[in-house]
Amino acid sequence: MTAAPGVSLIVPTFNEAGNIDELLDVVCAAIPAGWDVEVLFVDDSTDNTPEVIEKAAGRAPVPVAVLHREVPEGGLGGAVVAGIARTGKPWIVVMDADLQHPPHLMPELVRAGEQAAAELVVASRYAAGGSRSGLAGGYRAAVSGASTALTKALFPRLLRGVSDPMSGFFAIRREAVERAVREGEGRQEGGLRPLGYKILLELAVRCRPHGVTEVPYEFGERFAGESKSTVREGLRFLRHLAELRSSDKRARMVAFGLIGVSGFVPNLLALWALTGFTTLHYAVAEVLANQLGVVWNFALLDFLVYRSGKRTHWSGRLAGFAALSNLDLLARIPLMVLFVEWAGMAPAPATLLGLVVVFAARFLLVDTLIYRRRQRKGTAAVRTARNGRTV
């Protein structure tokens, strides 16, 4: 006989006092006999939600606890990671507290994962039989559809088989998360560093679960409270996408190159202005104009590509980046001479090869020295839930 599944149900909450009783009633009624289920609310509320949960826990037939975080680090995604750290069952199920995710489907997600031997089960609004009718208005529906399309386009391989990467209702085997922690120890590419409310995307990309299956569901109407989807959360989501995409070194190199090319625009504009409206010698003007391109490149790289790799003050990072960017001017000419005189290359291909060599060297130096990517350890949050108290 197969042992009954063990499930940790994690519910992040923010001012959800009006939803707690109904949610727990439906969840407890849906739990099959013999299942080992624990419920943990991870709360960032500013109202009396923790007290409501504590009172409701007294009449629940399964263990119910609340972790109230004094500092809501990482937003909703950070709440889920804190919940993972405080629980221990083999299956982790995540759902919202507003009942737009039908709680009675929780056992079906776990059963689907067991039957398919999958480590990730997504409750999908876009799978056959699913619906997103609960999205309020055409604006939210359009934003949801556009976000889904953008996300799948950025991660076509890692999100293969996931029709709804923006879903907040899913089940994942704890082993998938723990494996990501083990394999990611000390590396930028591993570990969990959630930002904002799309934690499924974080888990799917960082944990790379073995096997994915889906369960269609109808996204329902909100039972009580207000939507947490705001313009600010949308901007955090875009930042999170950029950080996830740039966690791969090859992707960072591509972004580094594209931003470097874009730096020619302010460089050339400054050179045109300095030579056209001042009496500066063109060589001096080029050196000055190059600094504007350096600042442009640094600003974009620092904000978009290396948002999570900052270990020093911005002025120190800028000084190091500027030094490396200006040193390549000195490196390209000797390299070109070397390729022409010693290797017998023509000047044009020798110049191009010199640019490639210097670009690769500059990327590696910036990536490892200024932002210290290899020294990152982003896994501690999975082990320890900080800034919180359990009641």
C-alpha cells in the first residue's frame, strides 16, 4: 500500500483577515483521510490577520501555524521561501488566501504529481479546461496574458510544459528545492532569491524540477480583500525577470555586449557636440566622450544585469568599471599590432579580433571582480526564515 502523502500547505497573507475562516473550512474539508497535512500562513499584514489565524487554528483538525514577518523581505515570493524553511513535508503546496485558487483542488495537485512522478504540478488557467474568468476587467486579463507570453519567450526551455508560469497555485516536491540549494551553494546560478509575487517562476527556473504536469482550474472571484497586483509589483516582476534571465553567465555576456553596443550612441553624440561646439582636439574629445559611454553602460548593467551582485558602494563599482573600460583602449592597439606583425593578419580582421578578445576579458573581469558573481551564496533563506515570529 502506498503511504499517504505528506503536505506542507503554505499560504502567504497580507491583510486577509476576512478570508481566513472560509479558506480553512474549505481546505480542511478537502483533506483526504489519512493524509499528513500541515498549514502555515506566512503573514506580512498590517491588520489583525495573525490573531484571526491563531483563533481559527484552534478549531482546525490539522496543525495550523502563522509566521508573522516583521520585515516582508522579498515580497510574496520571500514569504513562500520563509514558509519552505519552516516546514518539512515531502510536498509543498502554495496558494493564495483570497479563494481565487480553489482550495479543494489541493489534493488533486499532489495526486497528479504522484501519478506522473513529477516534481512540479501547476494549477493552470491556460490548460484545456481552465479559465481566468476571475481576473477583474480587461486590463488585468491583458496584463496577465502579456506577462505570460513574455515569460515563456524568455525561458522557452525551462518553462516547457508550463502553460501558466504566472500561476500562484502549485505543488512542488521538497526534494527539488533542496537539490537546488545543494547544487547552488556558493554559485550565482543556484539558490532562491525571490523578488515580488511570482514565486512559481523563481522555483521553476532555479530548481529545474524533474518532470512537470498541470491541473486545469478556474480562477475564481475574490472572496474578500483587495488585489495585491499593483504597478509597483509589476515593476518588481520585470526586475525579477531580468535577474532570472541574467543568472546564466552566457545570458549575462550577451546582455553585456548589447549594452556595450548601445553605449556607442551617447559616445558619438558627445563626440559630435565636443568637436562641433568647442575647440577641443578630436583625440581629447574622444577620450571625454568615451566617459559618457562608460557611464551609460555602467548604469544599465548595474540596474538591469547585476542588480543582485552588488557588494560595494556604487561609486566603487563605477570607478572599477571605468578603469576597466578605459584600459581596453590601451589593450586593443598592442593586440592589433601583435596580430598584424606576428600573425600576418590584415588590419581590419586584426582589429576585429582584438575587439573580441578585449570584450571577453572585460566581461570576465567585471563579472568576477566588480560584482563578485562567484562569491554569491543565495541559499540561506531556504534554511532560515529571518525577521519573523511564529505564533
